[in-house]
Amino acid sequence: MKKITALLFCIVLLLGAALSASAATYESYTYNSRSEAVKSPAAYEPTNQLSGGSIGVGDFSTPADIYRAYDGKIYICDSGNNRIVILNGDYSLNRVIDEFKDGHFTGKFENPSGIFADKNTGILYIADTDNARVIGLDGELNMVKRFDRPEKSDLFA
């Protein structure tokens, strides 16, 4: 009898450990019609966690956007450090962009907050928020497009 009880106890322990290992490591929630947070099943299960230190670029400071491009590269707007960090598909460091060529001058970002890579042209578009512009960079980091914030208009606030 003691052997059967001990065996059942071991099975319960093993099942409990297996179930807790498969549970999400965070709580997920949604909002009800009264705008109250309500627990819900986890929609996604994280498989990896990266930091600037683990990538080798130093700590991130206010990362604002992340974009996975058509070629598998991952672009991270590190707004607080005024840079773009590019990772390969296997999460290894590809390059860090903290300046670009603007004709004969060197351009810098001020609080970049959005990023997009155009599959057809290869141009990397960056929302350079505090400089009030969106710039387009080619593969050699030459600014090939620039969209400044429009002047105030009677039509739009």
C-alpha cells in the first residue's frame, strides 16, 4: 500500500511540474465593455528574450518600434539612444545606425520613433520625430528621400 501511495504521489508531482512548466510566464488580459482589465488566456508564448546587452550594443533606452523586414532582418528604433539597431534573422547583430550621409554632411537622429523597409526599392524609412521629418536611407546610408513636417494649414490642425 505504501508503494502504491508513493508511486501515485510521484506521478502527481511529475504531472504538476509538467503542467506548470507549460503555463505562460506572464498574465494576459483584455478589456471588457466597461474598460476594466479582465484576465484572459495568453495569446502568445515568448520563446526568447533579448536585451541590448545580450546583443552587444549596450542597454536600450526607450525602444519605440520594431519591424521585421521581408528579408528576415529585424529593425529596432532605440529612441533614447538615437539609433537604429539591425539584427539578422537569427537575432545576431547586423549593424547599428546612429548617423547617415546627408550630401556632404553627416546627419543624426533625434528620437527616432518608427521604421519601415521598402521591399521594392530597398529604402529604409525612419520617422525622425524630434527633427520633424521622415527620411529614407539607401543601403550605403545615404539620405535619398526626406519628408519634412508640413507647414500649418487652414485645413488641418
